[in-house]
Amino acid sequence: MLTMTAFPITSAPWGDATLYTLRNAQGMRVTISDLGATMVNWFAPDRSGRMADVLLGWNEQAQYRDNSCYFGSVVGRWANRIRDGRFTLDGVDYQVDQNQGQTHLHGGHTGFHHRRWHAKTEGDTLHLSLVSPEGDAGFPGTLHTEVSYRLDDEGTLLLDYCAVSDAATPVNLTSHAYFNLNGGEAGIGDHLIQIDADEYLKIDSVSIPVEQVDVAGSAFDFRQPAPIGTRLDWPDGQLALASGFDHCYCLNGEANRLRPVATVYDPTSGRELTVATSERGLQFYTGNFLDGVAGRRDYRSHDGFCLEAQAYPDQVNGADAERAILRPGEMYRQQTSYRLGVRR
């Protein structure tokens, strides 16, 4: 059960946007902008009580207008990839934005991460809403989306998503927060990760899933905790294709129910991140293309990791396509939480 903090949400101008701050009894601070519904900072204590920002991000607010790395943003209307930016729905062929070669990625050229969301605070909850019109990035239907953020006193940040549409349309939303539990003092190589999944999706040369396979005996087996850096060094063709991990895990447990699915522990700081979600997929990404990105410091590859709860990539072109379609009269719902604690 979530124990909700009594600290009020504060707001302040942030360039041409607004920055909202959530606090809890541990002294944690999470800052979220209405630009892209973006998690900008998360200050959390280590085992000695020292606070550090565990999120990667940009130096200046203006950089979030482009946010080519998707730092901290909510991405949609389709997170991850659609092959050739094409799908067929109810007998109609659709062509959506192709913004990664021929592939559709994270909502296209003007995805949700570029938009100014409407913000409303209600007690300890920040509500952010957005209207995506018919034809937006090529998608059918007018989509009304809301994501809310709540921070409790145990260090759990709960993201609650909902959406409705006036016409059938694919919907797949996620948070693209990059974490580094040592506060950015080093890379993530010594972070230990555990993912509750027996299978993952193998990809082709353009990162589209081609097969669901068992993790056993591979670099992708994180059913027991293992260091990220050691696994990145495995001679695995799938790692070579993506320059690291950028693969979707087929999560165990019952979808549509919030359950723990992954844990990451940093032995240096003692910080531990636990992810829970109602989604069936979890994209594990190790910041493979951060080299040369001038964020809060000059980032390098594998300086941060993402755990993006979502539908399967390119699911709209697969056997389970209907599970990714939102129809009039239905509501898209997703809950994902990130809990930060400390091992003593």
C-alpha cells in the first residue's frame, strides 16, 4: 500500500515551460516538467544519506524542446518501433512518421515528448494531459491522454496512464527515464540487474523483433542478478546489432496487474531501484548512443539505463496486434512504478 506524502507540490517557471517538484519525508525531490511530461531530476539519498540526482538529462531547458535522447519524457502515441512506419487496422493501411530511417520510433518527429502538456495538481498528485488530434503523425483518431505522478514516503514514484480515443488507434505509452544510481559519478557497468522474464525478443538489423526466445544460457538471462558491464562484454550477435542492450523482455506474471518485474542495485552508493508495471513488455536499454551527448556532463555510452514498460515493439504488425488497439468506448490503462531505496 502506498503511503502518500503530505508535502505540497510546488511549481516554478522553467524557460517557456513549468517545473513541478514532488517531495517526500526522506527528502527526495522529483522534478517534472509539463514539456513532454518529463522527469527532469530525481534527488535520492545513498546509504550515507548523501543526495544525488539519479537521472540523466540536459543542462538547459531549451535542450528539452528537441530532446533527441528522449531524456525522462513520456513517449507516444506509439513508444518504441513500427516497421516501415506501416500497419493495417480494420482493413485500412496507415503510413505514420518514419523518423529512424524507414522506422517509426517513439511517436515520430513531433511525438508527445515535444508537446506542452496541460498540468493540474490535486493534493500530492500531478496530472498531465494532452490531446493528440486525428492524423497526428499519421495515426487515426483523436486521442485524449493523461499521466499522473505521485511520490510516496517509501520512495515509490507511481505513474498512472489512461487514454481514450474517438476511433480505433494503436496506443503504447512509456516513460523514457535514464537512470544512473551512482548519481553520474561513473558508468553503469557495476550495477546489478535482475529482470523477471524467461523470454525476450530477438531483433533484426533495424531493431525490429523477429522472434521470441528463451533467455537461458544467453547474455540476456537476468533471472538472477548480474552486472550490466560484464554482460555487455559477452560475444553475442544480438548485443552487436544494438551496440548493447536495447531489447524487449516478455515479462512473467499477469499483465494488467501491477507487479514487480525488475530490480537494479548499485553497490557503490547502495541505491536500489525496483520497477513494477501492469505491462507485458519491458525494454531494457543501456544508453548505447550517448557518446558525445553534452548533457549535465559529457556522457558516454552506457552511462545510463532505461527500463521502459510497454507493449511489444511493432506489436501492431504481429499476431497480438489487437491487444495494442484502443477502440471507442474503451480506456487504455497502464500503471508503472519506480521505487528507490537503499541497501545498508
